[in-house]
Amino acid sequence: MTNQPHILLTGASRGIGKSIHEALEAGAGRVIGHASRAKGNLVGADFAMPGAASDLWAQAMERLDGRVDVLVNNAGIFQANPLDGSDIAWLDSWEETMRINLTASAELCRLAVRHWQETGRPGRIVNVASRAAYRGDSPAHWHYAASKAGMVAMTKSIARGYGSDGILAFAVCPGFTMTGMADDYLASRGGPELLKDIPLGRVAETSEIADIVKFCALDAPPSMTGAVIDANGASFVR
Ligand SMILES: NC(=O)c1ccc[n+]([C@@H]2O[C@H](COP(=O)([O-])OP(=O)(O)OC[C@H]3O[C@@H](n4cnc5c(N)ncnc54)[C@H](OP(=O)(O)O)[C@@H]3O)[C@@H](O)[C@H]2O)c1
């Protein structure tokens, strides 16, 4: 890793991504943060729109003087998609979640890998997936679980495919992580009952997930490539 790694981080406006942004900057990275719309220093790109990921990559490359060393794919949505909606509503919701959570991440991973192959430089990818990749999710969130499982499989494929080029890939799988007011957050995830299922007795703090992402992005030994790191208070142990 160079003295000042150049980092592209998606979904940096709030929640886990905001904490990752702070942690990476504290770790001396030069970070370009992203959100669905431009805000302050954050680059805007709505991943629901085709071409948004490649536009973001181009803007990040420009702001980072043509060099990205680390890509962190954190942006994502968690929106209910009930089975009893209309066929087209269910399909639209499935495709939107796949596009934002998985396809945009895949496009950015591809651009990053090609950048490192062309320049001969090493690089790191950190994909923020979810406990849902392994455990599944609620009946209204098949698409979310599938998108995160896809992210884990993609991460492993990249780690296995390009390790010999110095390209490393990690996935982080948070369980419930407090991203807003406690009551609102718990209500959005099914209410206080969910705490009974977490042996630690609480959901994760965003700073805990950020510490793991920062470790993978900046410090993890190369032999860890391909690792998927759980952070779920032992609510799912595999
Ligand atoms: N919180 C949890 O309990 C939990 C658990 C497991 C995994 N995760 C994963 O962790 C990551 C961060 O989650 P979070 O809870 O911190 O999310 P959050 O607070 O809802 O923030 C989501 C981030 O993604 C961006 N985003 C949303 N829709 C987008 C779109 N159409 N195009 C581009 N960017 C978009 C948002 O930008 P705007 O501000 O512009 O909307 C925001 O920066 C996600 O991948 C999520 O699946 C979260």
C-alpha cells in the first residue's frame, strides 16, 4: 500500500458509510465519497440509473489524479418487496435492489480490476455485504439476501482470480447495525424482538463495521484475501 492510499467509497453520506469515511480519513487515506446525489464533497451517482457506476468511476479517477488504490462498495438499499404485490411491482423491486446492491458494485469492481491490471499496481476491494448472504432474510427481502450473497460470491471470485496480480478482495457481513435513531431503526427491522436473537444483546455500532472495513482496506495481510468477515453479535455463527 502506498503512503497515502487513494480510495473510492460508495454510500458515504450516512449510516455505515459515513463512519467508514471518517475511519479511512483518520487512517490517512485520500477518500472520494459518494452518495446517490451530489452533496458537499460527495460525488453523486444514482445506481438505479444505467451508466451511473462508470460515471462515478470516471469522476473519482479525475479527482484522484488518475489513481485508485482501494474500492469500498458500501452503498445499498433494504426495501421490502412483499410477495403479494403485483407481478410487475415485485419484479421492478427485485431488479432495483439487484442493480443498486450488486450490479453497480460489480461494475465498479470490474473497472477497478482493469485499472490495476493496466497500471500493474496492486489494489484492494472491500465489499460490504450482509449476514443475509448466509442466513437469508425476511419473506419480503429475498432480493436483498440474494444481492448480498451475489456480492460475497463475486468477492471470492475476484480474490481467487487476481491474487497473483496483487489484487486483494474482502467482504464484510454486518448483522443489524444501528444507522439512525434506535427506535426508528429497530422498527424498520422488525421491532425490539430482534434483540432476543443477538447473544451480544445489542446491534452493532457503525463505528465497529467501519473499523473492520478500514482494516481490510488498509492493513489486512495479503494472505487474508478472499476472507468474509462477520460482525453480527453471534446472531449467526457459521
Ligand atoms: N444497517 C444495517 O443493519 C445493515 C446490515 C447489514 C448490511 N448492511 C449494508 O451496509 C451498507 C450500508 O448500510 P446502511 O444501513 O449504512 O445504509 P443507509 O444508512 O441507508 O445508507 C445507504 C447509503 O447508500 C446510498 N444509496 C442508497 N440508494 C442509492 C442509490 N440508488 N444510488 C447510489 N447510492 C445509494 C445512500 O446515499 P443517499 O444518502 O444519497 O441516499 C447512502 O449513502 C449497505 O450495503 C447495507 O446493505 C447494513
